[in-house]
Amino acid sequence: MDAAGEELADRVRALLTLGGDVEEKRMFGTRAFLIDGHILVGARKGGVLLVRVQEENGAALVTRPGVATAVMGPRTMGTGWLDVSSTVIADDEALAFWLDVAREDAAGIH
């Protein structure tokens, strides 16, 4: 992971305030933050935020500027996995929006 990814992980960690329901793991070159063993978000290279959402919500969210369907290795993921560019989450308010989206959708995914 590069410096931008590490910085994003620090910001995510501070906003999520790791506690009983959130754990952090390194997975697939990403610093992943999980709830009940399932990925909520991940800090990726270049300061890109990987966000897991319900497919229906992802289809709408992917139309926003700076948001794309996530690509992991050679595989393009479904609309339930989004990459949010570092420019979109430049401030903590914008980052908190995406963390809230992921948390709200987490209950419906599991």
C-alpha cells in the first residue's frame, strides 16, 4: 500500500472509531474495515476508498462523479463494490458520507 492509501486508512480508522463491531485487516492489497467478518470499506492504493453497498444502491451511486465499479486484479466487480476516488473524499465530511452509506447497506447485505 502506498502513502495515500495509508493516510486514507488512518482517516477511516479515526471516523469509524474501531470498537466492538469493526475490525481492521489487510486483504488483497487493501486495508479493509469489517463488520461481522464482512468488508464494509477498504483503503486502497492512491487513496481510493473501496465501498461495499447493496447492488441496487450501487447502481445509482456509480453514476456520481469520481465513483466507479471496483476492479480487483483482472476482475471487474458488480455494482455492490465501488471505488470512490481520492478527490471525492478529500474532506472528512465527504468520507463520512461514504462510511455512512456502507454502514447503512451492511445490514441488508448480510
